[in-house]
Amino acid sequence: MPGYSQDKVALVKRLHRIEGQVRGIERMVAEDRYCIDVLTQIAAARTALEQVGSKLLEGHVNHCVADAIASGDADGANAKTAEMLDAVQRFVKTR
């Protein structure tokens, strides 16, 4: 079970809202709206996606990584920790 399972409904709702934001940005471009207004909306959509990513990362650490460590399986814990660190590096690179 994924670490975000408890928040799945809220995450899906948030992703649908972000999808709407992106469609709105597309409309703005199609309507030749002012550049800064479009860039402002892009920044807002990016921030919203980062917040979703942060919630997913939190779930991974608190559930998947914590369970692997608690299991006592050193290889499994090391694998989950390495996976988490890779995810953090990817997440930080997007900022």
C-alpha cells in the first residue's frame, strides 16, 4: 500500500484543480493574454504541483521508508533509503 493512501482522495482532487489551472493557462496563451499574467499562473501551477510532490514524499518517508527500517531487513531499509534520497534529489532539482 502506498504511503499516500490516506490522502489519496485529497491528492486526486488537488491534481484535478491543477489540471484546470493548466487548461486556464492554455486558454490565456490562445487569447494572447499579457505575458506576466501567464507567467504568474505558470508559477502558481508549478507551486501547486510541488506541494503535491511534497505530500507524496512525506508519505513515502513516513510509511514506506519507516516500514522498511522497522522491518529489521537491512538490505530492504538501505534500498528504501536510497530510493528516498534519489526522489529528494529529483524533487530539489525542480526548484
